[in-house]
Amino acid sequence: MPGEAAAQKTGAPILSIPFRPAAQPATDTPAARQRFRILLVDDHKVMRDGLAALLEEEPDIEVVGQAGNGRDAITLTGQLKPDVVVMDVVMPIINGEEATRQIRAQWPHVRVVALSMLEEDTTRERMLKAGAEVFLSKAGPSEVIAAAIRHSS
């Protein structure tokens, strides 16, 4: 995108939002519309794009936006109203733990699935305490991520 190069030079955050508008459901619950609206948050664009491609193959999952840091994740959660935020742990500006805490405080109905290369128990515990519903490894199969997205607590 032309704007990305300029944003990278100026240090401005990059927000990635899909070009196609999401269909507005008649009601506001995932069960009623049979599709889960997902916000992907990871500071590595390749990871976000790869995960988005995998999840878009699922008929009941729609990736409505992407963010490269926790601050943008919080902003986009308010704007896009996703059902689930798939959240990386280690990110710039605001890390995944603090972003999860703020998202759950402001929008308690939004579920957070933590996704990280860090598999230590302390990292898992911190993310779950911050409000993540589940903590998954990035190295795991995409089916596990899709199942976590569909799981209702």
C-alpha cells in the first residue's frame, strides 16, 4: 500500500483494514449470524496475512480487520466491533497483555484468543489473567485456532 511506506518512514502506526466492507448482520450475536467477526493483532504483517488467509477459508469466520500493535487493536475493537480478537503477546506501543486488559474492560463481550511463540507458563498465566479466554502457540495447527474462535465461554 502506498500509505504504508509513508507511515513506516514517519513512525506512524499502520492499520490494516480489508477493502471489502463487512455485511452488517440483522442482530449482534455470532450465533444469530453464523459468522464470527475477527480482528487479527500481530506486529508481523506476514503472520497476520498468513493467518487471515487460513481463517478466510473457514465459512463461518470473517476477518474484519488487522492491527500491528496493541494501541491500534484497542482502537479497531471499538470501531469494528469484532466477536473475537486474536492477540499476539509481544508487540510495540502497547503489548498484548495490556491491550487484552483494556479491550476486556471496555468491551467485556469481546473474546480474546492469545496467540504467541512464547510458551512459558508465566506468559500464559499473565494473558489469561488479563482476560484472554485461551492461550495458543503460533506453532500449532490452524484448526486449533479456528476451534478456539468458535468456542463460546
